[in-house]
Amino acid sequence: MKKIEKEKFVDTVVLLCKEANYNLPLSIVKALIRARENETDERPREVLSILIENARIAHDKKIPICQDTGVVSVFLEIGRELIIDFDIYSAVQEGVKKGYKEGCLRASIVFSPFNRTNTGDNTPAIVYTEFVNEDNIKILLIAKGAGSENQGGVFMLKPHEQEKIPDIVVDYIKDKAPYACPPIIVGIGIGGDMERSCFLSKKALTREFLNPDKEIAELENSLLSRINRLGIGPGGLSGKTTALAVRIETHPCHIGSLPMAINIGCYATRYKKAIL
């Protein structure tokens, strides 16, 4: 069986912290460029040009894309065919602490929601684990700022309200998008329970392609078109591009419920992946 070395794991988390904050995903950069080409008015084109240039400078100079370097969420898919003889949760925290210090990334986490004293090293990170039938470990690290995270929401719908989902999403985005540094990415989790829908909505932000389920993919495209017709535009200053993408993840749920969570990612939706 393959053994995962702690030092290599920690070093990988360190690198992911830096890379996520310095390098906007290529899929988002390309989407911003396409959006600029699609805009006809000067103001949204100028805003998009600034965002694209900001991403370039961050990449070239290895500095944060945004001053809010976010709360770190780490999604681990751990293969059952592995030997891991260290505390993986502590190793994540060690990697985040080291990565944020070495990378000159702002510490944004407080010890308590009531006693707002900064921890000083951006830990603790939030860690999710899932065991899979593989001989490797997949690491997905998301760094998400408060501006967009604060605009998320949960809807505990009734099963018969399924047809209302598109209108609920569009109305919600109409209210929240201006405060989330648009153009945004919309992550939607539907199903499971309240907790699972939130989990899915955040992870959905990192999927770079349409849902493989044709019906859900059509809903993603339909919602994207409707959201962009709102005219909120880049920076909330009007335009054709309010959102770059809509991503929906689903999960089986109880016969009497239909939970839905919406997680909004700003234009600088930052994440990186690694496999060990």
C-alpha cells in the first residue's frame, strides 16, 4: 500500500495556499476575456479590463489577487488503499499556517464569533473528508473572502416548490450580486439536508464545466442567461455580464424536503487542486 508522507502533504497544502491566492483559475480568466469581448458599453469593458489586469499582476508578482485572502476550506478525498500515519487535520492546519505566513497572505480568522480576536495565522481552516476507493488523496483548497461568502443563503423548500427554483435563484441573485464583486459564479446545492446542500453549493463553485446531467446542464445555462439579463454587470455598474457561470450539484434527499443552498463566488473565485 502507498504511504503518504506528512512532510509532503504539508508542503502541498502550503503551495496550494499560495497558488490559490496568486493565480486566478485559467477558466475564470478566459471567461473574463470573453465577457469583455461581449460587452458593448465602455464602462463594463473598462471594469473587466481592470479585473483581468489585476489577475495578471497578481500572477506575475506573486501577490494576492485580493486583500481578503479568505477563510480556507479544504476538501479531502482520501483513498482507502493508503497508509496515513499522521493526524491529517492537524497537518492541514500546519500547512495553512505556514502557507499564509510564507505567502504574506492576510490573516482573517478570529478565535470566536463573539470574541473577535484574530488567530494571527488564518487558521483554523475548515476541513471536509471523504473516503474513496482510490490509492491517492485528492486535495481541493478554496480561499473565499467574506464579501461573497456573506451573500450566501439557504432555502428549505417543500417538494412541490421545485418549479419555483429558477425564480427563487434569480430573485436572490438580483438582491445579492451587487455586493459580491461581480461578475460572479453561482454555486447551487440542491438536495441532501440543510448541511449537505451548503457543502455542495461551495464545492460547485470549482466545477469548470456544465453538469454531465443534460437536464441540470440546461438549467445551469437557463439560469445564467436570466441572471445576465438582470443588467447588474461587472462591478455592479451595469452591463451584460453579471455572472460568469452557474453550477448546480444535487444529492438524494428526504421525501418531505427540498433543501437548496446558494453560494456566490466573486470574480476572484480562488481554488487549487492537487493529487498525492
